[in-house]
Amino acid sequence: LRAWRAGEVLGHWANVVCPPAATLPLLMDSVIQALAELEQKVPATKARHTASAWLLLAQESGPRDLVHHFLLEGRSLKATRLDPHQLSPELRGLTKDVVQHGVRAGQEYGVVLAPDGSTVAVEPLLAGLEAGLQGYRVVNLPLDTSPTTVDSLLVVTLARDLGLAFLQGPQTWSHSGLGTDGCWDQLSAPRTFTLLDSKASPVTMAFLNGALDGALLGDYLSRTPEPRLPLSHLLSQYYGAGVAGNPGLCSNLRRQNGAALTSAPTLTQQVWGALILLQKLEAKHPQLQGMSQEQLAQVATNATKEFTEAFLGCPAIHPRCRWGAAPYRGLPTPLQLPLGFLYVHHTYVPAAPCTDFAHCAADMRSMQRFHQDTRGWDDIGYSFVVGSDGYVYEGRGWHWVGAHTRGHNSRGFGVAFVGNYTAELPAKAALHIVQDVLPGCAVRAGLLRPDYQMLGHRQLVRTDCPGDALFDLLRTWPRFAAVSTRPHTT
């Protein structure tokens, strides 16, 4: 309940003091603006050096790690060093704000809010761009080991930090485990990002988002011949409608694309190789001293399994604070987990699918106002709501009784698609989330029973929900339960 209340308080950002005049808000648009300014300063013949130039600008904040230096700077693009005084105060301030990722006292630093509503760590993103621009990714390890090579792109974005997180030991983490999310102080000009669980894995949701974005865009750059897009344009497209007009290469689909980029065996090899390399470069590293190759291989296996199942295997869920939820009225009732059912709904109103974060968040706030002010309920009724933007939106969530399926609210989770699906179907990606990804993730987490069943709202309550077209499809799903109870009259 304290976590619920904390999320609600952080969701109220209307009265927050504006940031200082010479500081850019922590938005991905600010990063893109800063890259565009750097691209104007770097000679046209060296435009591909922009990511390295940004990273060099911020070295005064602290030295780069040895793995990054070995894999990238030893064979680097020789990025142009810029005089910081040539740059605007806003850009200099932003580089210091975001170039180094870290977690201190429950707050996360070096992260920005992206247009799709996700929070992204900038350091692994820039490292991926730098690695991709170099093109040559297979690097020989400087010792006689197995594996003998690593992929520099995967190591500097994801594998190194994933391995180190599991060396620390998941036993020190809280229940939220890998990839905990957080709340911004405000969404219009964000400055402070507070984690929802300060004891979770150091590999946060924002870090994983940035690492995947860096890996995906670095892979794209490594395969794209000159002349390449300026990095500011590349990021603008990726966090918009898609790179080079391809809607499949965009931030909304980072998990699906990440799963296609590398297999679990390949990633295991990369994590293993990253730890071996780090052990060689930092002989006195406290976490690696005395660790055998076999022990490091087991760490890599565990890390990859958790990342593949708990992150790539789960949908991206925007927490309540992200869409601006109003507080719950009263005290929520806890569910007795795991539950045995998932009830499928459509919202009917709003009738149109929401296809971007701004519209989906607005729809969530609209539905919550209707449920609280018109219906007189304590909160938005659904457990989760699925948009056509690739995201799930937290309603009452996994732990609290909802108001979605009268007489059955404590027995199952209510999941609604935004839109009216009387005559048409939701987007394929949204259907896949509800049929496979969300319930599969819930089963692994012990929130939904392995023998769970799926029902349409109309099977339990006198209603047309979830619409004829959607219900006809639902009847073909393997988990559909072809049973119903006596319908309620209201």
C-alpha cells in the first residue's frame, strides 16, 4: 500500500517548480536537440564522430571503464574533441546530467523520458551508437579462453552490466527483480526520476531500454553504408514513426526486436566473454577475484535466462504514475494470488484505438474519471489496459481487486483493449500481448495459475463486451473457457 501511495504522489506533477533557465528538461527530445547542435560543430567529414564527441565531453565527470576503452577507444573513430565553451550552457549541462547512468538513494540518474512514455538510460544508448559506427564488431579476447571473441556492440550496451548485476547476487534484490521502473516528478519538463523499488536489481528498466535501443540502432548503423543519417535524425525517427520509414524499427517494439537481434545462447556467450574480459582488465575487481571460468559461465547463464524470461518475455507496462493516475479513493483490497482467470474486455468508449503514448495516457485518465466520478468506483476498474501503441497500462495492477467483471473481480484479472471491437479486431501486436505475453509473464511470476483460463466479459455479465468480432476470435484461443455462469442483470 505504501508503494501504491508513493506512486500516486509522484503522479501529481502539476505544481512542481520549473527547472532552472539554463537546463534542458530530461527528455529524449533534449538529447536529440543536443546531438543536432554537436553535429553542427563537428566537420561534415567527421559527422559520424558525434556520439564519441558527446562521450568525450563528459569525461570530466569520471573516467570511462576499461572494457569500453578496450573494445571501442583502442580502435576508435578518433572523435573530434570539442572545446566545451563552444557549446551552449544547456548542452553542457545536459551532457553532465545524462552521460553517466547510476542509482543512488532510490533515484536513477542519466535517464530521459522518451516520446513513447518509456524511460531510457542515455549512456548505453550512446555506447551502442558509437560501437555501431565503428562497424567492426568481432573483437578477439586478449587471452586463451573460451569464448575467444566478443561482439563489442552487445558487450558495451548490455552484456557487461547484465553479468555484473548477477555477480552481486539476485538474493540481495527485492521481489521486483530485474528491470524495476520508476516515476518522474513531472512529464512536461522532467528532472527527477524515483524508482518504485529502491532495492531492485541495478539493471533497471531504463537501463535495459537504453541498452536495447543502443544495441538495435548500433546494429542498424553497422549494417548501413555511408552516407548515414545524422544521429539526431536517426534518433528522431526511432523514437517516432520508425527508422527510414520502417514502423517495425521503433522504440515501441524494442523488446520484440531485441529478442530477434540475439538468441539466448549467443547472449550467454557475450555475458560470459564480457566477465572474462573484465576479469583480465581489472585483476583486482572485487566481484571477480577468484572466480573460475566455469563460475562465470554459470553467472552468464543465469543472467541471460532472467533477462530473456523476465524482461524480453514480458510486456512493457506503463505504471500508474506514467499516465497520470489520480489517487485511489479509499483503501484497495488485496487479491489472493495466484488467480485462475483472465477476463477480456474492450473499452467501447473510447471507441477508437490509441496508437501513441499521449493518446493512450489521455484515454486512461478519461476512463478513470468516468469510473470514479460517474460510476462512483474507487478507481479505474480494469487491472490492465492494452493500447495499440505496443504498451500495457497499469490500472489496478496485479495485487488489488478490480471492478471489471461483477461477481468475479477477486477471481481473475480484467484486461481491456482500448477501442470498440464489435465489428473489427485490435492490432495484432495488442492481441499477441493479451493472448500470450501478459499471461505467460504472470504465470512465471506466480501471479496467475499455470492452468488459468480466459473468458470474455459477456460470459459472466449481461453485456456485449468485448464486442462480437473480438469475442469470436477469443473463442478460438487455446485458453478460452467455453463456459458461462448465470448473467447478472446489471
